[in-house]
Amino acid sequence: MPNSVPEFFNTLATRHYEPLLHSVSGTVQWNIEGEGKWNVIIDKGAITVDRNAAVPDSLMSCSKDVFLALGKGAQNPLSTFLQGKLAIDGNIGLALVFQRIFQKETDKNKTVTNSRRIP
């Protein structure tokens, strides 16, 4: 779980490839209040992260607290957008598939419990 915005993006950069995005290409730019802009370039699942000036296909803007909640899986990206806590400009489809990156982080922390009683 990320404790800071740079930690999230540094961890994302080390993944290099995300199978859930194998058919996705485009640039998602995150504008995070107090943290600046971060670009996530996706090329058929290959991921690159940088902070260079870029013209994104999708621009997502939110506060630092909202972003960290998304990164930790405490907030759902679509719900956050509908609540007005996350702004999306440009390619909304690309923004929606980006949530798969958050889901992967969330899935790592799920535990399975068995509620069946064994006689």
C-alpha cells in the first residue's frame, strides 16, 4: 500500500507490464494537488511513468488524500468521480480502464474467509 504519491508511482514504474491492460494504449496524466503531475504511458500493457511535459489522452485531477485512498483501495475510482472528488478530462474510456491498476493493488490485500462450518 502506498504511503505517498511518489511511492505509488515508483512502485507502478517497477511493474513494467500490466497484463490487465494488454490491449490498452495511451497516456494518463494525474494532476495531484500539492504533488504535481505524473504521466503513466501505457503501450499495450507496457507501463512507463515520468513527470515530463506531455499532452495526455486522459487527464485525471484530485487531491493528494483522494489519490492515496484510491491507491490503497479505500476508494473506488468510479465512485470518487461520481462524488465529484475526481475530475476526468479527455478520453474517459482510458481513465476507466486505468482503475484496473488500483484493483490489482487492492486484490493483493484481500483475504478469503470460509464461513462454512465443518461438522
